[in-house]
Amino acid sequence: MFGINKILKQAWGITKTNKFLYLFGLFLVWGNVINFALVWFNDNQAQANPQNSSNVEGIVGLIILISFIFLYFRSKAGLIIAIKALIDKQQTSFRKAFSVSRLFYSRILSISVIILSVLILLVWVLAVPVNYFYIHENIIAAWSLGIFGSLIFIPAALVILLVNILSQMFVAIFDLTLKEAASKSFDLISMHWLKLVLFGFLLLVFEILPVVFLQILAYYIHGLMWSFIVLILFFCIEIVIVTFNQAAWVLLFLELIKPQKLDEEVVIAPEIAGG
């Protein structure tokens, strides 16, 4: 299936051989963990002490949250740059790729913000009429609109998420603007939508399976020490999976754009990162 075995083997080879990539994976996973933890902590603090939960604690939490958001997206850009340099057999390192990522991470952050906003808007547009009929106890109309809305939302969400993934690589590898990256991403999706959806689903399975296994393991074991071991194991597996998935996406991306000709096909990021 479109050389999937070759892509996965190459991705695993890159991930296994170049251990410094795990530092990017660490920051990506850690950024998500910290963000969720801060949101959970602030919510619980607000519920426990609604009058005293603002001011200093809120400001400190916001500063930490923003810092980790920027670290997350800079690591995302650095990981893409490093993987591309390694594919081109150029000398690179965590420091080099992370340094170059400063040129691209703000655009990758902007892409994610726009994508999230579009998804929220889409959900809102589809959910409002369903909620309206449900409140007015017109259950049949609510269910009918819900099913119809799902048929619209699922393919639209898949396209939007693929645009997010591909646009980030167009920015980090080819230094395109947001508009150019989005346009190229839509072109790529229109030509290879089935390959991209199947590949994305496969990588999603890779990411879900360890989570399911560790949840089952956590259900059967007891004690603080074992829970801590399971948590550390989950954290380490996630770092490897995040790094591997990004390597696989970059390899597939480069494979799919080979027949295409970009308006300005100058690969800037890897040259800097490998220099």
C-alpha cells in the first residue's frame, strides 16, 4: 500500500538511530501534560476557592501555560527540520534544529490556532440547530439534523486536520507563508486524500494501542509505586510514538510531493539545520 512498509521502516530507523530526536518528543509530550495539568489545577482551585483562585496563581499559571505552548510549537518545528535534515543525510543535532525552529514555529502556532478556531466554529454551526430542536423537544428533528451534521462534520474535520499536519511541514521544510502552505496542502489532499486518511488512521492506531494496554495494566495493578511505574512507562512510550509518527509523516509528505513542482522549490530549513 503506497510503500507504507518502507516508510514505516525508514521512520523507525530514523527514530531509533537518532536519539536526540526524543528530546523534541519529550517537549511535545511534556507540553501536552503540563497544559492539561494546569487547566485541571486551575479549575479545581477555582471550584475550591472561587474568591482566592485568581490574581497571582492565575497569572503564574497563564505564564507557564504560554511558555509551554511556545516550547511545544518550537519543538514541533525543530523535529520536522531535524527529520528532514536526517533524510537528506546532513549533519544535524538538537541544538541546530531547535535554533532554526525560531524561524518557523510562530507560523506553525498560527496554523494550529486557525485550525482549532475553524473546528470550533464548525462544531458550533452544526450543534446550534440540533440543540435548538432538542430544547424544544423535537427529538426526531434533532436526531435527523445530528446525523446529517455528523455526515458533514466527519469528512470536513478530517480535511481540516490533514491541512494542519501538511501545512506545518510545508512551512518548516519549504518556508511557505500560511496562505501558500494551506493552498499546497489542499492540493495534496485532493490528489491523495485516501492515502493520507488511511495513513493517519494507521498512525492513530499506533498511538492508541499502548494507551489501551497501559490502561488495562493500570486496572489490574494496585499501589502507588506500580501506578507511578505505569505512568513513567506511558510517558516514555508516548515520547517514542510522537517522534516516530512525525518521522513517518515527513517521509510520506516528501514521497507525495515528489511529482509536484513548487513555485519556489528551495528547501531552506534542512540546509540551515544541517550546516
